[in-house]
Amino acid sequence: MKKELKLVLLSVLLFSLAYPPLPLGFLAYFCLVPLILALENKTPKQAFKLGYLFGLLSNLLLLYWIAWPIFSGYYILFLAASVAILILSFFPAVLVTLYCLIQERWKGKAVFAFPFLWVVMEYSKSLGEIAFPWLNLAYTQSKYLSLIQYSSFAGAYGVTFWVVSVNLVLYFYVKSYLSTRKLVGMTLLFSGFIILPLLYGHYAMKQEVMKDGPEIALLQGNIDIQTKWNPDLTDYNFATYFGMAKQSAKKKVGLIVWPESAAPCYLAYEWRYLYLVERLTDSLGTPMLVGTQHYRQNGDYTFYNSAFLFKPSQRDFQIYDKIDMVPFSERVPYMERLGFLNKLQLGQSEFSRGKNFTIFSLPESNFAVLICFESAFPNLVRRFVNHGASFIVNITNDAWFGKTSGPFQHSQMAVFRAIENRISIARCANTGISMFVDPYGRISQSTRIWTKDVITEKVALQKKKTFYTKFGDWLPKLCLILTLAVIVISFVPKREQVK
């Protein structure tokens, strides 16, 4: 197994280096080749061990920042991060186990199932209360805009399918190194895999983008965790954003955006701060979106991670409550079904799920809000678009993760959400990266992390719903059906030939 271990370690290294912030996305085109080679002629049991090793090491290298809050004194989150990584490592282990079960029946032909299995694995990570769809292979390609424009048809899962298929071509290239004819064929096939998406991408990106939406100001306050959640410094938090809001209003913007939890309190019930925010909105004459926390009381208290939209001269503000929670951090999974889990204390895990797809209204347009982690869920975004959003605002607080790769990985997801729905995204982050993304994934402005900044820009309104917006995750569902069919057939005994 020494050879196989070396191949898995090589695959882990290439896979991990392909993700942001490193500009090495092209490594994704052959990062799975060593893994596939390592799985040749392996039993399902051997494959599970290799797959779990791949998952564990790659998750440790790419998701180490989940445990970063321990450096801010949130030690319990280290346990949550450890549990998350151990669970996430099972997904590739199950994938390669199924692959080897198929390989036992179909031999060398089983390799063609690999792209389908990989897409199913990624899709399964987006389902249920422990959903964490973070390390999708598609996100390695966020800098190659001309290659990923077909996401408007197949979603990010289509790009994942494409990347794994490119790995298969290169796998056959390695297996055919002694055959000149096969090498030529694989070279032509690889060229086709690159050229066809490029041609479509260049065509799509020639379309004119009319910035006919409101001018938006994104306030990046750059307030660290200790300061933000220190009750003695609440005035400082508000003073910071009040000053930035007044600065941005000089440009006569149509919307001012504060990041996630910029108002570090239950703003609806903190009458002094609520009054100050409403008075500021009136004096500026500009709608203001504020990230805060909220609770409701219907017998028991329910707590929410929320966003409030304040409008000039109006005392009723719209509210959006975050729908998709970060498992083990914002919410303990299955706590309603398994009552004993309520006894676990994991920091902010008391939040409840929002139930409404709130569409915020401005004088000439409507928009939806994604709070932090929600930008990782393509189906959630398309549902907001189908509910009438003409642009998206994403507010987040990545200060939890320090100067790690986490904020960079997180920001690049907005590129895919924009392309999938041909919609503009304004991303406002407390400590960065704040940015504007057009409907083709182009980032027109962005901030540095851990800097205080204000950026403003007009956004384009969504004109036409894409195939993906209309039909959603059709590709992973198709992959799931085909994969199940192949697995079922693999377990059906072969008929013995009659002599």
C-alpha cells in the first residue's frame, strides 16, 4: 500500500493547492489522477481507508480556519471544527467505496462513473442540517471566467463535472503513454474540453451589461471579534458605521449596506440604538441595510441572525432571518428531533432557521440578502431570484477566521452565484473581502482584508432568468439517478453463458 499512499498524498497536495487564495486553479485538472490510480484493483474496504485519508488531509489543509476562533477565546468551537472535519471526511470515503464496488463489476469501464459519483458527493454535502458545501471543485475555477460561463445552464455542479472529466482524460493519457495513437487522441480530446467552454465563454461575456440599478455603498468597518462583542464597546461599533454611512451618503447612493452583525445587539429591542439608526436614515434620505440579531417570543424565545432594511421617514422596517445555518457554530443540527442536543453549548448555536424568502423593496428595484454561509447554497440563491430579486446583497463577518484562506474561499463563491443566475451581487464583509460582482462573474471593485473601507458602485438589474434559475440542480439529480442505476446493476449477478 506504500505506492497507493504516496499517490493519495500527491492527490491531496494538488487538490489543496488548487483552491483560493493561491492562483493555481489549473492543478484541479489533474489532482484526481493520482487518486484514481491508487484505487485500481482495490477492495471496497481498502478504498474506504484511502478515501477517508484523502478527505481528512484535504479538509485539514483547506478548512483549518474553521478552528481559528479559538485564538479569540472561543475554545468550544475547536471541538465543533474537529467534529465537522471528521464528518466531512466520510464523504470522499463513501465515494471511492462505491467506485470500487462498481469497479468490481465493470473493471476498467468503472472510471467513467467517477464524474457522476463526485457530483453526487458534492450535492449530498449541500443537503440536510449538517450541510457544508464548501470545497466543491468548481470553486477552483473562479478566476477562469471564460471557462465557467455555462454555469448559467448547469450550475457550479456542471463545472465540477467538467473538471473531473478533464481528470479522466489525463488519467487515460497517463495509461496510454506507450501508444502514440492513443496519446494523439487524448490530446485532441483534452483540447476539445478546453476550447469548447472557452468559445462559449467568450461569446457570453461579449453581452452588454447595463448598470441600471441603484448605486450601492458597502461599509467595511474592519472591527475585530473582541471589539464587536464587547458590550462596553457597542457605542464604538455604531459610531464607526454611522461615520462611514455619512461619508458614503455624500455620493448620493441608493442603498447603504452594513455587514453581518454590524449592529452587535438585538437592534429591534435596543430602543436607543434603534432610534439613532432610524434618525440617521431619515437625515441621509437613503435606505440602509443593517446586519443584526433578532428574537421573537411565542411562548419560547427564538433567536435569529437577521438583516433589517430601514427607509427614510418609515418606522416599519423589513426583516430577513437567515435560513441556512452553519452547523455546530450557529446551530446544533437536529436539535428539534433529538432533544438532548439542546444541552450542548456551542457558542452561537441557539439560532433558529428563518422561514421566509424576504424580498426587500427599493423605489425602482427589489433585492434579496444572503447572510454569510448562505452564499454557498446555489439553490437558495436561485429561489430568491425566482421570488423576485433583481440583485443580491451578501453580508458577512469573516473576522472569525483571521488572515487565513477562509475569507478568500468564501468570497469566490459569489462569482458562481452571479453567473448561475446572471445577477449582480454586492458583497459586504466586516473585515473583507467586500466587492461588486457583475452577472458574468467579473469583479469590478474589491477591498483588501483587514482594512477599513467604503466602496460604491451602480449594479445591473437582472433581466432574464437563466436555465439554471428556472430548473435548478437538474444535473446532480440526473447524476444521482444514473449512479443509483449503475450501483443496482452492479449488484445483479451476471448470467452464466450457456455452452
